[in-house]
Amino acid sequence: MAKERIVSPESQTTDEAVGGPALRPRRMTEFIGQRALTEKLDIALQAVRERNEPMEHMLLHGPPGLGKTTLAQVVGVEMGTRVYVTSGPALTKGGDLVGTLTKMQPRDILFIDEIHRLPPSVEEYIYPAMEDFKIDFTLDAGLHAKVITYHLKPFTLIGATTRAGLLTGALRSRFGIVHHLQFYDADELEVILQRASARLQLDAIEPGALRMIARRSRGTPRITLRLLRRVRDFAQVRARGRIDEDVVADALALEGVDEEGLDPLDHAYLRTIATVYEGGPVGVEAIAATLGEDSGTLEDVVEPYLLQRGYLARTRQGRRLTAAAAGHLGLPAPAAAAPLFDQDDARTI
């Protein structure tokens, strides 16, 4: 999409503005949410530190904006080692990976974002590196081909992906710790906002205002911190720095974010199903054509939150509007889904 959505969970340039990185936790004790994962990591980190070994390779999967990159950085701090950050699309050939692995020191961490997009030629180098801490690469070709083995220092690979299903079974099986990150609830996001507002020195902010921001953050810390910065700017210019519920409502209304965290694209998507296609079912390609959007954008960016909120139903026939969505939009409830065939037809089958 040409315009960055404020409620998009994808990383944006404004997320790295002044104060952006400073709002992220650096230690496990500062990390909010994902309790099941942090408890496992606490145990694993303490054990490997006592044995002076690298941590097991770890795969983090789930929607964007939930803290996969932050967790990798936190593990690096807890291990007292360096974190090398790259991504699947950036590793176009085996040499790109070899150059990084050969300069890593014992217990260092290699973080690969979007690991599902690794080219097969690069993935072949990762297997022996993960299992045996070595890389085999070939010089020359044909009769003069020679295989050279380079031994690596023990390291930890942390992979992150939003599409775990696209990983090959061979790669996935080589991770010792595999965990799916969940969306955050409003209470967890409120704690994140409390810590962030303290670091931003926002003294004139009411607790109810933080709760309102948390409820509109779509369960995603990246979005909640982005909304907080927008509210801070609005309050500074329009409300003399004071942040209460009315200021939050006005600031986010200006951004087009409603009380459930939906933005104009979400509303356009739902209203298209409701009005143009009479509540559905309708295929995503038809919705994309009507909105003038890419169908992949709708599937990856718009639909996940609508499904989570129960505003959208995916059926074999297509997308359907739910009664909850109709109620939120102030529209009549959609008709009940028609059966695939009536009972008379069923008796003849």
C-alpha cells in the first residue's frame, strides 16, 4: 500500500524515531506478556549460562509486531553476547550467510527475520551449521571440484516468521525451542504503556487514557507504542501536554482509529462485504477488485485482526460478515449462511 497505516503491525520508519528503540525492553524482567515463552527462556538461559554453552536454536512465529526481534535482542543481553541481525530476503546466496557465520564468536546469536523466505541454496548451508557448527562449501566444479569444511564457533540461531507453515520440515525440525507468540490483552498493553510513558516523561497522563489506547492497539505492542507517540504529539499541540480520555479520543479520531482499533481500510473492507456483496459469501479477489487493493494485502494485513475480533468469517464459499461486525458498523445483521445443499438433495446423494 502506498500509505502507511497507523494500525499496521508491520515496522515503519516512524517506529525508529527518537525514543523508539529506548522504549523496548532490554532484560527478561522488563519484557511484558508471552508468559509461557519467557518462563521457558528464563530456565534455558540460566541453565546454559551455568554450563557456559550456547542456547538452543529457537524459532519464534506469529503475527508481526509482537516482539520477536526484541526477544532476540533480550536473549543477547542476557547471554552477554552479540546479536547479528539479518533477514531471509537479504541472504540471496550462500556466501552471504558464510560471511556472517565465520566472524561470530562463541555463544553469539544470529537472528534471521522472515526466515521462511530463505532461498533453498542458502538453507542448505544452515543445516550443518545448526547441527554440527560447520559449513561445507565447494570450490571449482566438475572433476576439479573440492569441498572445504569450515568449523564454526558454537552459536545460536533465532529465526522469526509470520508464516511458519512455509518453513520446510527439515529446517523446522532443527530448532530446539519453537514457540508461537500470542496477541497481548489490554492489561498487558497497559503495563507496556505505563513504562513507556514514564520513559517519555509523560507526567500529565491519566490511567484511563492509557487503558483507552491499549484497547485500540489490536493486541500489538508495536501499535500501542505508535499510538502513544501520536497521542503525545496531539496533546502537546492541542492540550498543553495533558492526556486524558477526551484527548485520546480526539487524537485517535484524527488518525481514523475507532474504539475497537479499526481504521478506514478495515471499515471499507467490512462495508464492501455488507453493502456490495450483501454480507457474503464473497471471494477475497472480488473484494480486492472492488476496493482497488491487492488481495495479498487484504489477507496478510487486514483480515487477521478482523478474524481475531470475530468480525469476519472465512468459509469454503468465501468471506462472510458476522453479526458482531454488522453491529459495530450500525448495519442490519447479515442473513444466515445458506447450506451447501438442501435436505432433499442430501437424500439423493
